[in-house]
Amino acid sequence: MSLQHADAGAAMTGFDRPSVELTPVRMIGALGLAAFSIAALMSWRNGDDAVACLFAAFAMLALYLLMSAGQIAADSSVVTVSSVLGQYALAWQNVRRVETSAYGTLVLHADDARLVLPPPLLWSGPHKPALRALIAEQLRQGSLIIERRWTADYATHKNVRIRRRSR
């Protein structure tokens, strides 16, 4: 874990942080996985191997969607994204610039790091308004300029994974 993320990892233990789930993304992933898996199995049983492979590829994409949907939480010092694939965090003090897309994806950039927050449209839970207000306040306090880029929807996390201690 890099030094810039050490504080972020330490701050992850608080329970008073507003958080949201990505329930709509999970539902789409689960339905896609079920539908494409059934279609792949039926195509394979009918002898359409090429079509079965195509459906299997879409099933894998749906599985990735299901596994990547998790929880977003933030407080005044750090923002975190947790999923089956891992935990990612970035301290607000390290954020240097912000990108957004037409859909509302937020990409927080540090010197050599990037944390991607899915659009608020996909968030669910009772803390959604509180989390949106907290993020907006942190962006105002940091006097960060928000750049609108169409590529923000396709960004991935970079150098923000929190490594767990070895046991």
C-alpha cells in the first residue's frame, strides 16, 4: 500500500460514514447472468456452439457487473468503494482534479491514482442524499475544477486498492 493511501485505509473502520449500495447494478448483473447462462446452455444443447460461446461471453460480462457492484462510503477524510473484487480508497486531500460524464460518473484523480464513483442514479439506500451532499462539499472545499469528459464513463480504478494485512 502506498503512503498516500495509508490514511485512507486507517479511516475505513468508522460506522458513522454515509454509504450507498449499487443495488440496481447488482440486479442487472444477476438477471443478465441468469438469462445469458440459460441461453448459452440451451444453445450448446442445440448444437450451436458459436452462439453458445457468444452467450457465455455475455454471461461473463454480467458476472463481472455483479461482482463489481458494491458499496460506496465517504467521510471528511476519505472516499471508499468496496466490492467482491476489492476495496479501493482515496483520501480527499490527495485529490487533484475531478472528471465527470454526462451520466454523472465521478472520476477522482490524485497524482498517480484514480478512484471511480458510479453515477448517483445507480446508488440506493437511505444515505444517498447525505453522501451526495458530503461529496459535493468535499469538492467545494478542495476548490477542485470539475472537467466534463465523455471518457469518464470508461475509467477504472488505478493505484487505490487497499491491501489487507497478512495474517
